[in-house]
Amino acid sequence: MARVRYLGPEPVTVPELGPERVVHPDEVVEVPDARFEGYVCQTTNWEAVEEPRPEETETAALPLRKSAAKPQKTEG
């Protein structure tokens, strides 16, 4: 999960974070990775603290790099 800090002057209710969840000024909260951009694009209200991590499945799906093949010997 990503983390953001609330910059607003007064507490706000953020239902996405839980029922009746109130976030206070300067409080750092965890937000779903998929919704991170929805918070940090509101630069007057939120700032990024910890960006989402790349999915483990994305890195696991990358092909392994192998060394180049050795050149074949030529008879001459």
C-alpha cells in the first residue's frame, strides 16, 4: 500500500479508507496502490510519502537475461 499525508486545514472524512474514517491535518495514511494517483493529483490536499511498489508479479514475469552465445569456431 502507498502512503500519503493530508495537508488540509481541517479533518476530513475519507470513506474509501474505512467507514467513518476521519483524517486529521498532517496525518499520514495508507491508501490503495491503485488509488494513489487520485490522492496526489490533489496537490493542495495530499502529498506523497511512499509511492506504490511495483507488483511482484510484474517483476517475476520479466524474462531472465542470458549471456550472449559463444561464437562458433570456423575451420580454415
